[in-house]
Amino acid sequence: MRLSRSVGLAVLLLAGAHLTWGGQAYVWVEGEDAVAHTMRRHNWYDSVKKENLSGGEWLSHFAAGTPPTAEYRLTINEQGAYHFWIRANSVAGPRLSYQLDGGPWVEVNLDRAVENINIAADGKPDMRFISWINAGPVSLSAGPHRLTFKFHSPNNNHGALDCFVFSREPFMPRGLLKPDQRTGNANPGYFAWEPPADPFTADALLDLRALNEDTAGATGYVRAKDNGFVLGDGQPVKFWVANAGGVIHRLDHDSHVVLARHLAKRGVNMVRLHGGIYSSRDPAVDTRKLDNIHHFVRALKEEGIYTKLSFYFPAWFRLDPWHTEQDRWCFMLLFFDLDMQRIYFNWADALLKTPNPYTGIPLGQDPAVAIVEIQNEDSHFFWTFGKKNMPPDRWQRLQRMYGDWLKNRYGTLDKAMASWGGVTTSDDRPDEGRMDLLDAWNMTADGLRAAPRNRPRIIDQVRFLTENMRGFYQKAIDHFRTSCGYEGLVSCGNWRTADPGLLEPLEQYCYTVGEVIDHHGYFDHNHKGDGANWSVRPGHTFTSQSAIRLQYANPLPYIEIDGHPSIVSEIGWPMPNMYRAEWPFLTAVYGSLSGLDAIGHFSVNSAGWDQGVGKFPMNTPVVLGGFFATSLLYRNGYVQEAPSVVQEHLAIEDLLALKGSPVVVEAAMDQLRADQIPAGRSGRIEQAVDPAVFYVGRITRSFAGRPNQSRLMDITTRIDREAKTITSATGEVRLDYGRGLVTVDTPKVQGAAGFLGRVGKVRLAGAAIDMANDYGTVLVVSLDDQPLATSRKILIQCTTIDQPYGWRTSEPDGLAGTIRSVGSAPWGMERIKAAVTLRLNGFGVRVVACDENGYATDRKTTVSTAPGGLKIDIDETSPYTIVLR
């Protein structure tokens, strides 16, 4: 049966100290309105941004002694089950319990907090946060009730209560907003993005749920065919993917259902569940996490959304005391260490073999699970390779394995060393059967130039490490198939290397053990400050950058491996970059052009719209709000896939001899991992192929051919260095990196992104776009799969710049400088100043401005005839305009 999306309504009446209540389905009680309490305020703890609190106040405590309590009285008119949510501090170890009608004390699980917002007046990331916590279902009888809260943290009993809610319907937190409430708070020149909870009714003019199957996996497992994916019935499919991790463990099951529907409505047909089922220092399976994964997979399945399981990342787990005491991650261990592998396969068994109580079948036998990812962001060929990142005893195990490998290759270690020309290190122990491995830099072109005598030795080391990684990937796949009964697809890894020319082809060759080739990419530049690689705080400095300018490493280029579907399971434009509206636009357009088979946006942080500021936000106005048009054009193939402009054939033996490849992609990592590249060591790229080719057409690589079979299409007419433009091989996409403009012009979608206010009117085949905003995107897309000229339902989607209310920097426009305030909910988008002129064939026209959820509004949209067609002045607060004929 389908998961329930709603429960019955009830009328609730409250009596007591000025309690706020909703007349239909919920009761909202302010924390400061307790009828009695023993709370003791502290000036520092109470120094918070009160504008982030419901009613502008909270009830707080920070003092040693007897745990304080706060008491509330209420009267319930109708007996029933209620959802109980609390907005309180969940950071720095508070403990909160409640007592209903003198019954037993019930401790609230604060680990399930969502919308966790720093509200410290000085912006410091200490313990002054506010969050929503689902306290679980509560059965209430009709009549009077007494509710008491107790704060009992060992650290000064610290805690604070902003408000709490009893609701007969599933409750969706939206910061300090009550259901159906809007504050209208927005920065100058912006409008507030705070839609009410979406009822998901049939009258929505925008809803892409119908693009998905009724149930994911209904026709069988997703398969790899040639270089792409097909559904169980053989229908080709591309996946528009959302990443979700820890958020699913903080949400209740009703919120899982809402989130799944929220994503399906915007065109998502796969979610990458990225998170472990264990804690950082305990390998035991966390059954609560497993249960949440089971339920969320079921919720996604019901909305036609497939799942990619990603359950291991070295940063999530410390294997032994060395890692714990040194606070080191388990890099490299999974590939060779039997202890780590035993733990890993126990996790795999729990994840894939445990029956899902919500479907009755294990995930390993559920066709809704499309891909299992072996590991995330680890490689012997990245900068983390070396003895400094591994416990000495484990490093010695790897040295011994290398010694055994050399004996098998040469007969004796003496013969191996002789073949190296006598090159040795102080850590070689041939008498103990151990031979040293040099760190990552020594495997790069720079390292080989600096020490050319090392080359024979490094060639052996690279061959050994390649065989080790490929061997583990095959071992993992065999385990998934034989022990777990898994029949779906497997992706091995997704990482970069220390040298894109010498080592990246070998990394990709290792991945060909599985069916799916994966990679990651981020546009993350010039954000500096303490914790800037994972957070956004006052005091940080930044500049906003556009990938359209081609001034920095770009996450869009990639190399397609022949015979395998290619995906990017993580891509994003992290905060505080304000030019993020281009993210879904560029990934959809260039992902289509280059033949990318799945695009994974990073990442989901709430069941609805983000309320606070994080480093990697996806649920914001210009990103998730930009999905309607972009997911549609990508999944429906409205932009042609380009021919292969570079066909590269590589011989494995040449790669193992470190001859490398002239076709390289510059690493575009998030700052968290880029910080692991040693200072002064960039893995210099020596490329013979013009990097502009990535914007012309597909780049394919084969490991089965011969190098003399490689081919480069003549693209000189497509690249104009003087004009600073690159036109795709299809002629449908044009990148003007000099002016900061990209256009797409096809029969079913036309649009532009970049600094539109500077370039003036953009004229396309069937539309003219005139946007006065300095930066933004406009897409005109057919909603009925017909050419725009004859389409009876057209979406005009506009996105600009978004930021939270109260965002301030040292620069007046808030687009760069030093962050003064990260602001608070709601997010807002710069008011749209745009007009679109359409060339349409016949039919009468009705133009409807829609709200953030795709429902019709009564906002006025000016429509007039103009030279060249029908001119539509976009309502400045309507991101979506529907043209009906």
C-alpha cells in the first residue's frame, strides 16, 4: 500500500497563559509563555538574534544546579494522535525531556534536529543555535493537559525553548513560520521565497511527477546499455539526481514522504543516499539509520525515484586507536586491509540483505535500487597516499604486500631493486620482505622530472597500486552479487588523482570493473576563513565567480569512458558564491551536450526549502527553484547530444609505463578535499588537447584500442579566440566567455544565462530575452514536448541571485568582501526585471504567473504585441510564467 500523506484534521482549543493557536490543524505555543518556570537566563547565552525566534523571544537557561523546568497548560478539544515538534537548542550536548500530565519523563532525541541555525549575536559557532526537533507522536485525550519541560545538560543545564507545536497533520518546519504564514521579509531589491506547504494538488500548473514511472523499478532493474542507461523495459533514461545524507535521519517518516514528492515534482528521478549506517568510531550497524534508509527508499520508490546507495567514505570512520587519537581518516585502507574489509562487508550485508520492513524485500533485491557505489572519494593515486596518513603497522602491511608482489614479478627483491638501477629508500626492508612505497607526488610528472632515476621504481609501484584497487573492486562486486544477491549496477569510485595526465586514466581504468563511471565536480573558489571548506560564517571573505567566464577550474568537462554510462554523482556551486543560478542551467545544457547520463546535485538539507545557510545548499530559490525547466530539458533530450569531437584510444601497458594521456580534465574539487593537496604541488597539467573542446562536443576514451586510432575532429570553426566564443558541434549551444553569456537555442528550449543585464537583448530563433538584472538565467521550455512555435503549454523560468534575509557583507551589493551577517530565513531572490518576446504560430494566448510551488496566482502579467512576436513582461516576484494556448 502507498505511504500515507496526510491525517485527519482536528480542532484544538488552548487555555492558559496567552498561548498562540491555529484554528484548524495545529497548536503553536511560544516557549516564553510558560505558566511557571525555574529557568535562569545568562547574558552571554541569551545574546542571540531575536529576529530568528518565533515571537521575537525564547526561554533559555545557562546555570549550574538543579535542572530547571518550564510548565504549560492546555486544553485539547478532540482526542487523537498528534505530531509533536519542538523548536529548541540542539547543539553542544543539551538534554531536554518532557512530562505529560505528571507521567514519566520522556527524553527528546536531539540528534533528529533539522533546520539547525546559528543565532549567536556575534555569529560564533559555539552553542547558541536553534533547531526543530520531531519529538514523535503523542496521543492526547480531550480535555485539560499539563506539559512540563526539563533541561538537564551536564554543561550548566544549558538549553532554550523557542516554541512547540501539536499538529494533527504532518508538520513541515519552515523556520519561525507557522503553517501558511509568510513574513514578507526580504533584503532591498529581493522578494521573500516562503511558499506555504505544498498540498500537491492536481491544479498545479507545474508538476513533473508524471515524468517518473508510477513506481521505481516497476519494469525491472536499470541496466547499462552501450554508453547509457535503460529502464527494465529497455526505455533509455537519464537521471536528474539529488544527493541526500544525514538529513533523512533527522526527518520523521512523514517528512520522508513529503521530501520524495517535493523532489519528484521538480523532475528528480534518482536520489543518491550518501551516508553510513555506523558511527565514526563504532563499526556496529546503527539500526535506526538502517530503518530510516529503508523507509526513505520506499518513499522514493512510491514517487518513481530510483536510489543510488553510497555507504562508505573514509572521512566517516576511524578504524583503530591511531586514527582516533590522531583524528585521521581511513584513507587507502579499504583497498588492502583485511580488517577494514571485514567491517565493510558486514555493512554491505546489513544494507543489502536485511529485509526492508516497508517493502518486504531487501534493498539488494529491490529494482528501485539502481546503483551501489563501492566507495566515495578515495584512491591510491590522490594526494592522501603516503605513510603520513596511515598507522605504521598498516603501512607495513602494505609494504609487505608490495614486497610479495615484487617477488612474484621478479623472483626476488634483489632482482626487483636491480631493475630499478639500485634506487632504494631508507624504509626499504628487503630482509623482512617489505619494500617502501613513495608518496603521491613521486607518481606525478613533476615528481618524475625532479627524480628521473625513480622512474622504473615508480612504474612498478603504480602497476601494483592499480592491480590492488582493481582487485578490491572486483572482490566487492563479487560479494554484492554472491553474498547479497544484488543484481543492479555498481560504480566503483568517483575521485581525482594527483596527476590528471599520468594517473587519471589509470583511475578510470580501475573503475571499468564496474558498469558505471562516476566523478565529482565543484565550482568552489576564493572563499577563505576558519572552516571555510565546510561552513559559511561571519568574518569569512569571498568573491562571487561565474563558471561561464572560464577563469577557474570548471566542473562541467569530463571524459566519457567507452562502453559505460558516465555520471557525476556530486556537483555544485557552494556558498557563499552568489552566481549559483547558472548551476542547474549549465549542468542540464552541457550535461545533455556531452552525453552525461546522470547529474547529482549536492545536496538536500531539508524536506522543503532551506532556512539557514550552509556550505553546500541545494534547496534554495535559484537551485532547486531552477529544476523545473532544467530537469525537463535534460531528461527529455531537448538539447542534442553532440558527436564525439575527441576519440582517444589508450593502451593499458602504455598507461602503466606512465606514458599518460594528452586529454586531461583539470580537477574541480570542493575546498574540503582541495585543501589536502600539499602546498606548492598542484599536479601540473601538460595538455596537448585544447581544453575548449569540452564545450564543443563529447570526449570519449577507450582502453580497448590502439593510440594510433585516436581521432580529433576539426573544430577550428567552433572556437573563436579573438571573440572569446565557443559554439557546440550541434550549433545549439554558444558560450561567450568574454562577456559572460551562454545561450541554448533548440526547437523545444531556448534561453540564456550569465550577465544578461550587461549584454542587452538576446535574440534566439523563437524568443528574444531582455533581462535588466545584472546576472540571471531565463529559460523558455515546452511543457508538452512540442516545438515552442506550436506548443500549447510553455514555461518561462527566471532565476537571479538568492540570499537569506539579513545577509550582509562589507560590499554594498553583498556579492563579495567580508561576511558581516549570514542572515536568517526566509531566503529571497532578487526581483526579476525581464521581458520575453515569443514567436508563436497561431492560437490565442493566456499567460499565468505562478508561485514558488507552481500554482497559478492572480499577479498581473503584461502581454503586448511587439515587433517579432508577443512580448511578456515577467512579474518581478514570479519565477515561473506559463503560456497557455
